[in-house]
Amino acid sequence: MNGFNVFEESLRQVSNKLGTFKLKVQDENFEIFESHVHAGRSIICQPYECEDALNSVYVIRGKLYHSNEDRYISSGSWFTFKNLEETQHLSVVEETSLLTIRNKNITEHQLDFMERIVPFMDEIQLKDHYTDEHCNRTGNLAVQIATFMKLDEVVIENILFLGKIHDVGKIKISESILNKPSRLTDDEYDIIKTHPQLGYEIIKHLVDYTHYAEIVRQHHERIDGSGYPDGLKSGEICMEAKVIAVADSFDAMTSDRPYRAGLSLEDAMSEMKRCSGVWYDPDVVNALLTILERTKKIK
Ligand SMILES: [Fe+2]
């Protein structure tokens, strides 16, 4: 018998489009957590998860890419995080099963938030396939950028939770506009531009912490004040929204739409450079470009 099959029951189990998460063993200062995470998703490990604690992860099957260390981790290996100074980012390359053992009890908090957010991801998926895929890619890239920039761990976690649903307001917009196979008219574009405010209202009713709703509301603001809905300038826009804006725009530029082909990687990188310091925060753009150069090298 495989030693990892001994825990038949789960104390708590959450299954969603990210994967399946099972809390197996828990007491005040200890937990064992099993997860099956789908390819294309991101896993992060925050310094607070490992403060004075050990977070050991065994890869039962699958493959991960550890962005901080620029290396792959395959099935059969362990990795351990302890007293981290920066957030660790892992991209899930193949369907992956993990067993996490840690001497700190934090999983329930993470599962609680996941349970509240994921239904909205499902709703986005039902409404509009492009928006769903775009939100996923944007969320993953935004977390990677934030990790690379060594932003505050709370900021990174906010991006992890909200990056994937930043366009949630679009569930209130007519499918005929969202899925229109040709360019939008000015009036239709004005309707699309209401989605940050619509998203703000959805998130505000979902969680007490209004900063989450603000992040969603600000993701189309531009640092020169030319964005919407409020025309905020650099110092008025929260860091989470600045990071999501860069990941969002880059993904939109490189995606094919029915009415236009996406830009090549090189052209999109030039375009981001051109708009750096005008629309986008230059530090965030620099982080994105460095990550893209690195990824190109690995491929
Ligand atoms: Fe948006």
C-alpha cells in the first residue's frame, strides 16, 4: 500500500476548477493538507505561512516550476520552506498532487476565501469563455509579477485572490456585447467600461473588507489619469490594481479576438515599454519584461 493513501477521510474538502483540496489532519499547531492542482494554475507560499514554521511539500505526482529559483520540481521530490523572506511562486506545469505538512494551522482560512470566490469564477466561465480564460491567465501572471517584485505578502495574497476575478463585473453585461464578433460601437464600449464599478458592487457585498472591492474597481485606471472609472493618478491607485492592469493589458494584447489577431510577444513587449510610465507603473512593467525574457530563455 502506498504510504500516502492512509488518510481515507478528510476533515474538510473543497473541489473547484483550481483543483481539490483536502485537510487531512489538524490540531492547534499542525496540519497535513493534500491538494490536487490543475495544470496552468499557480501556487504561492507566503512568508507568514512559514514564520517560525516548517512547510514541507511532497510532490506525489506532476510537475511544478519554481519561479523564484528558476527550476522545475517533479514527482517524487520534497521541497521545504522555512523562515521565508519573500513569497514563493510555483506554476503548475502538469496536473499535480501534493502533500503539505506544516506546523502552523492556516489552511481553513485559505479554504474559506476560496469557497467564496470560486463561484464567481464559475459564473464568469458560464457567461463568456474568453473572459474566463483571460481572467485565469491574468491572475497567474499578476501573482508572478507581484512575487518577482517582492511586494508585501498581503498585497500578493490580494492579487492571488482577486486577479482571477478582476473582470467579475462582466457577468452583469449582455452576452451579445461581450461576445460580439466585430469591433464594439462607442455606445457598446461605454457599457463595457461600467464593468469595474459593477465588479466593485459584487465584491463589496461578498466580503466586508472594502479594499478587495477597490482593487476590482481600479484595474482600468492609468497612472497618467486617463483611465476609468475615476481617472485616478499613480499615487491614488492601489498597488494590486497597478499589477493587475499590466498583466491584464499584456494578456489582452497577445490574445486573438474574432475581429483582430493578437500581437506577437516582441510587439507586445515593445508596446508595454512604450506605455510604461504613462499608463502603467514602470516598476511593474520592468518586472513583467524581466519575467518574459526569462521565460523565453527557458523555452
Ligand atoms: Fe477589465
